[in-house]
Amino acid sequence: MAPPLIGITTYLEASARWGDWHLPAALLPAGYHRMAQQAGARAVLLPPDDDPAAAAETLSRLDGLVTAGGPDIDPPRYGADREPRTGPAYPERDAWELALTHEALARRVPLLAVCRGMQILNVALGGSLVQHMPTTEAHRGAPGVFTPHDVAPVPGTLLAKVLEDEATVSVPTYHHQAVDRLGEGLVAAAHAAHDGTVEALELPGAVGHFVLGVQWHPEAGEDLRLMQALVGAAASGVSG
């Protein structure tokens, strides 16, 4: 049986530097594709595409999808005015990841939504976001540094099963926004142990469909269980 093919969304930056080059680039931290490979999958990167048919055509060829972390979602996407501490808009990426998320849900493609990806999932289903959390020390520390903190999975959820019913799990995190109003059908699957922030979402009504969002960054740690669960769900639909 061929390994599952997992698509991972990317950043799209107007300027990036590597070697002798300073150019526009689609890029992604290597932790994402390495995590997929270590879990037994093949990884393919999915830069934004503005072709209206691209999301459907792409999902038809994939066995699983990861929507990656990244910049803030443009507040008009969830019917809000921009607040002063919200970051700049990335309309191409917003549109692409919302389209991919809708297609993954419609086609029942296994979905793991990471940080911004979890927020995209929430917005795609009509939810809203807190644009800047009142205190962020445990959620976002020094610039570019992931901070560990404890999250408590909700008993009986898909997440609790994936994490083997551990009461708390230490996770690497870096974010200043969070889920506010939950999207239609979504339930909170974990909360921050210290302040109750929603740290995971899932879609229990989609029976037999793996849909899981986490506010933290599993690609920045060593715990492969989330990716292994995605790859396992993807493999169940793969033919040889």
C-alpha cells in the first residue's frame, strides 16, 4: 500500500532571503513535512492558488490535509472590524485555506488544523476570533520562541483518545489570537490549564471523519501522536 499523501499549506511571503536570493517565496517550517514523514506519510506543500477550481482538484488527489500556522486571519472574514494589534491581511492565503477547509469537510478528507489552521476551521464554520488576548505570556512569549504550557483535553473527545486520555499535556505554543464564538458543529476538545483558553476543536457530528484543530504547534515538539492519528485516518482511505 502506498503511503498516504498529506498536503500541508504554506506561507506566501513578499520577501524571503536564502543563500544569494531575496525573492517572493512560498515557504513552510521544515518541522511540518518532517512530522508527516516520520508518521509514515508523504508530504506535499500547497502554496496559495487563486484558481476557483484548485481546492477541489487538489483535495481529490490528497489523502489528508494539514492547515498550518501563520499570520492573523483578516477580521472581515468573520464579520469583525480590525483591531489595532491585529496583523496585516494575507488575502490570498485566507481565501485558499478557507476553500481547502470547506472542500476537506465536504469530501471527508482527514484534516489536522494547526494554530492559525484551527482558527481557519472555526471561521470556515461561522465562528469568530479574539483578536488579541488580554494576557499572552503563556501563549506567546519572546518573538520566534515557542513556549510550553499545559492543556487539558476534554474527556471523551477524539483528542482525548489520540492523547491516550492524559489529564494534561505540555505543548509548544505561539499565538496571540484565540477562538471566540465556536463555528457550527464544533466543540472545544481541550482548554489551557491555566486560563481556560480553547486549545482544540473537533467536529463530533462528522462521524467517521477525522477533523481536529489544535491551537499549539505539534511540529515544534516531539510528540507525533496527532500526526500519526491523521496519517492513520488517511491510510484507511488509501488503496494500494
